Amino acid sequence: MKFKSLINKFLDYPKVTLSLLAIVTIIMGAYLPNLKMDFSIEQLFSQDDPVIDRFLQFREEFDGVDNIVYLLYESDDPFSYENLIKNRKMVNSFEKINGVSNVSSLTNIDLFTDGGEYLLSPVYENIPKSSDSLESAKTQIMNSKLLNNYLISDDGALAAILIEIDVAFNEHNSREIILKEIDKLQESVDWEWHQTGLPIIRTRYVQYMIADNIRFLGPVILMLFIFLS
């Protein structure tokens, strides 16, 4: 009964109640600069959620790829002169992003030379214009077991750009900035893009969670004012 009586008193004086809530909010807000948020994807699931179990198993099986962003793109022909030029420009642009430590794609990979010397040599030291040279380089890449289904699909229609993020940029805010720059560069080329990799999954999921929280915050505050007014 005492608790019910206390609730009724709060409802009888809504302006006082809202004022007290505002004061408490301001006082608690003073401690926000010292508040640290854990944006790791593991903290966004309940401990018994089977989704997080699969995620942790995936991360354990593919240990070492936590910092790699996979950009897959479809074009009319990844091995055409025009698309190879675009690829090289994209690689150079991605390498300039602060926080990116390495970029790998068709135009900057090395393969072992023919013969018994076992020397690595760039496939495209200079991108050729002649159809014979382009076809020769394409054959060399398509026949490589290291690159097939890694940087290029079996049918040669889908190619990839691998972007490695520096381990120093392992928190949400810095990775979000890097991904925004990657998104902006992708828009400059008329290819159909697909993004994957753990940095993508982790960052996008946190973005969706934050957006959902903000979306529901407004209605909650509105309902609170309606209820107390």
C-alpha cells in the first residue's frame, strides 16, 4: 500500500516528478565522460544465444582473419584492360586510407615464375593493352590454386579485393570511419559490390543496434511525458 501511495503522489505532481527526473538525468550525465562502452559483438548477444556460439566457432576456425575486409565485385570482365586499370586505382586508393595496413587484389599480386627458380614476380607489373598479353595473365591467375576461389571465382566473373585493417584500429569508432571511406570509394566505380568479413559483420551489427536504440528512445520519452502529464 505504501508503494502504491508513493506512485499516486508522483502522478499527482507530474511537473515535480519530471523536474526530479531531469535533475537525476543531469547528475548521472556528468559521469558519462568516464563511461566506457563495450561494442564487441559478443556483448550484443545473450550468453545462451546459439548465434553467438556459431560466431565464436567461426572465429576460432578462421583465426587470423579478424582484421580482413573482403570486397567482392562483379563486372563485365575483371580481366579487361579497363577493369584492371580501375582495379589498380581502387587498390591505390584503399592503401591510402588511414588504418589500412595491406591491400591485395588481381593487379598487385605476385606468383612464382615458370621454371625451377621459385621466384615471385608480379603478374601485372604494367597492365598490358594487347589481347594476347591480357589473356596470358588471365590464364596464369586462373590456373593458380592459391588465387582461384580466393581473389577470383572459378568462372572468372567474380573478383575480390582484400583489405587488411591495422590491429591498432580495433575499436568500433575507428573501424566505422575506415568502412565509411571504403564505402565512398566503392561508389566511384560502376561495379556490383558485396562486402563481407568479420570487421564488416561486427561494425554493421553495432550500427544496427545503435540505430534501433535511437529509434525506440523517442517513443519511450514521448510515452513518459504523456503518462506523467
